Amino acid sequence: MKKLFLFMVLTVFAVVLAACGDKEEAQGEKNVEAPKVDGKTEVVFWHAMSGDLEKVVNTLVDNFNASQAEIVVKPIFQGTYEEAITKFNTVAGTKDAPTVMQTFEVGTKYMIDTGKIEPVQKFIDAENYDTSKWEKNITNYYAVDGVQYSMPFNSSTPILIYNKDAFKAAGLDPENPPKTYEELKAAAKALTTDEQYGFSVLNYGWFIEELIAAQGGLFVNKENGRKGNATEAVFNSPEGQKVFNLISEMYNEGTFYNTGQNWDDMRAAFQSGKIAMYLDSSAGVRGMVEQSPFEVGAGYLPVPEGTEWEGVIIGGASLWMANGIAEEQQKAAWEFMKYLTSAEVQAQWHVNTGYFAINTDAYNEDIVKTEWEKYPQLKVTVDQLAATKPTAATQGALISVFPEARQKVVNAMESLYQGAKPEEALNKAVQETNQALELANRKK
């Protein structure tokens, strides 16, 4: 009995100690002190913007730091999106984690599932912050069940780029780019010569997703993963088949050029006159206009004849806030985010990078109006986004294995150039994506 009594006493004592420890740990998390630099609250900002884009980011940060005396933002380049998210995975939830993290759009589901982020909706609700000026076709991608998880930052969509001089030479209207697959095929045939191909699409899954969504097609089930965890890929739908049939038919006709997977190679092929039309990111439009030795045009994504045009899915990246950090630090990060979404800052961001303005009031700024006079192609990209219908298709898919799924689509695209049948290529990509989805869902 004494041993049993002693055991019971020790057990109760252990439970009390554990409870005290849990309480202290909870209090410790609640009372985490925000890091300071010269008395200012420090916000560590991890990003994936390199080259000229990094210079623009650093300028924005410098301007914010100079605009007030309580917060200092420290921008740190972390490599590509893939490299940055891998690094985040190793430090998420620790003192080494960034306060603000830039993550590409296909990392959205992954970031939510980590449980290591604080939805910005918390701060929107806390101060009844007015988001009515935020472009809904951008913010919708990063919202799930009415909760805004992250703040859009560098956003882009695909756009049809074409050589107006080549159009004139081929007897085509340079102010009337193709709007349907049938018009695209006809124009490509007229533009193809011994030295030039009519059309090209980079071997990149994003463009296939966009061409499917423009028709109203989904990438995965459960309303593109927006109504629960997706369990099945559905991009081998009639919409997907039409995209792959288009590429296969044009390639076999000799009017489509396989530019591979490198963005620079694709753009160089266009600038050198090797291809007359191709799909690019809206963020690349200004560079093409400035660097091409001919007049450049921009048009909406085409859809099959008789198909209602739904619009485009937003691409790019957004900013995520860490949880488990001091409330003071979170509030500082929110102030930085609000600064970035102001009309004046977004106007600068748009004209200096080609990315969309999150705040639509930015397009009323004089600096933007002046830029659009020089580069009317930029306005085409903005008009295409504004015309997009908010549907499950254009909101974009939400899956944790998106990078892997995109590679399956790339493999399917490349198999077309080796003679694979479009239906077989797509079905294989869907089957492999389903295996990845099943494995991911099993781990949850």
C-alpha cells in the first residue's frame, strides 16, 4: 500500500509539474519579446527577388524604413522560390524563422498546412481595414473560405505576345491578335516561313493550367481544392484535351516551335524573329517591348471557338506572416504590408517591374498613366485581369504537391514532341499526379 501511495503521490506531482511547465511555456510564447535594432522593432523579410527586382525591393524597404521611426525591415534574399520555401521549412516555428516570407502561389496550400503562419485576415478584422481597393482577382487566390491568408505582392498572369511587323508582312491585322484556337492556328500558318515559326509555348505547367482555366476547366477536384483536400487531378478533361490537341496539331504542322523550359531561350527566340507569337508572363511585357527590334503587341489568352472566355489565374507570389512571434512584431509586419499596398507604392511597383498593382487606385496615379502611354501593352495585361470572372477555375488550384504536379505536366508536354498522343500524355500526367496527391493526403 505504501508503494502504491508513493506512486500516486509521485504521479500527481509529475502532472502538476507538467501543467506548470505547460503554463510557463504558454506564457513564454505569449510574452515573446520582439527583436530590436537601435530601439526599433525588427521585421525580417525573406524574399526571392533577384537582379533588378531585388534592387526595387530594397528601394521599397529603404523608403518604408525612412518613413517612420518605430520599425526597421531587414530584407534577405533566399534564392529561388523553391530554395526559399525549403529553408523556411527548416526554421518555421523557431527563433530563426523570418517575420515575413515571400512564397510563390503554388506554395499556398503548403504554407497553410504548416500551421506556422498567421493569416493576415486577423489584422484586417482587428482594425476593420478597408480592402475594397484590393484587386479581387488577385486576392481571391490567397483566400480560402473567406479567410485572407497572405497579402499578394508580385502578381502576374500569362499574356499573348506577338510581332506586329511579322503580322503586317503576313497580311494579318497587327491590331487584332488571335482570340480563338482556330484564329491562332490560321495566323501561325500565315506567319510560318523557312526562318520563322508561328507560335510557341514554354514547356512550363503554369501555361497549361492557364489555358485550361481560360475555358473554365479545373485542375483538381473538390472545386480546385477549395472545398476540401483535392483527391484527384482532372486536367485531362475536355478543356485539357483541347490544349494538348492544339499544341500537338501545330507542332505536327510545323507551325509550333519547341523552345524547351528556359524562359530566356523563349524570349531570345522571339526577339531574333525565330517565333512570331508566344505566351509570356505579364511581368515580362515591358522588357520585350524595350528589347525587341520590332513593334510588339499584346493580346488575351485565346480559347477554342464557341467557348466562353473565363479569364486568367493569378501567378507570382505573396507575403506570409509568421505566428508564434511577439504581437508587437506581427503588428510591425502588418504596418509594412499596409505600406506596400498603398496606391503610391503599388504604382511605383507596377511601372518598375511590370507586376500588377494590388491596389487598383494605383492605376490612377500619374506615373502609371504616363507609363501606359509609352507601353500600352501593360494596360492590356491589366484589362485582361479586370475582365476575368471570379470562378473556381480562375481562382486557381490549391494542392500541396503543386510543384510536382507541374513537372508531370511538363513531362507530358515534352512527350508530345516525341510523338505521344495528347490523350495518353495527359492521362499519364493525371495518374502520376493522383499518386502524389494520395501520398500527400495519407500523411495528414
